[in-house]
Amino acid sequence: MYKIRIILDAKEDVLRTILVDNSINLEDLHTTIAKSFGFAGLEMASFFRTDDEWNQGEEIPLFNMSEAGEGISMQTCILKETLPEENNKLIYVYDFLNMWTFYVDVVEISSEVKDDLPAIILSVGEIPEEVPEKEFVAEKLNDGFGDEGDIDDEFGHFDDFDFNEY
């Protein structure tokens, strides 16, 4: 049995802790997470592998998207194989039009067997009316072109020209 904490990426605390059987696939986990936050579970979604700092990695889509039919999907990923250890993490994105983003963290793995799974054992906060805004920040890369002020060449700075004269 897995105890999993799911946290909405928002300013307010919105989280659920759920218990699930370790033999379910990620499609069942997707349905459980969606319903635990009050969604119908009918929208497209993906899990993303991640490291301990929540850096997004390989996508695990709801459906197999490969042309050959041998690609990865939620249905082919079993929970105990995908998240074999405590503190393993995934990012879960639900509804690609709204981009509800959740952090999924394995809190505890036990050999205990329960019949009434999945179960929500902790519920904190409610889903906000509007999707929390995402701020996409990239690292500043040295692209070799310098700053905007470095555009000078043999003709001078481009801003010095009055293009209306020509």
C-alpha cells in the first residue's frame, strides 16, 4: 500500500493524502487524484518523472502517443515499478487547457493490505475558482550575442538611424 501526498502548485495550501494499492497503474492514480480534487477525470493529463528538486523529466502521457504502438503510457506504468521507493516524486498536469499542476510525493510504502482503496486520508484546502498562474522562468544563457547595447557595428547603433528619411 502506498501513502501519497498530492499538492496543488498554488499560493494557498491545497493538498490531499491518499492511500492506494501498490499494483495499480498510473491511469488509476490519475483518476484517483483528479476525483480527490473534485475533477471528473475526463480531461487529458500527464505525469512527468522528476528528481528530488522537482525538475521535470520524461513525460508519461495518458495515452500511448508513439506511432509504433510501443510507447509509454499511464496504462503501462505500474505504481510499484514507477515509484519503487519512498520520497519518489512525479509532477502531474491535469487539463492541458488550464494546466492544473500537482506535485506527487510517495510518503510511505507498506506491505499492509486494505480492501477499501483508494482512500483519501487527509484533505486540506479547496481547489481555487481559477487556475493558479504559472511563471515560466528560464535561466539566462550566454548566447554569444552580448547585451542589447552591443549591437554597434561599423554602421553605428541601429537606433541612431531614422528609417523614415529613406
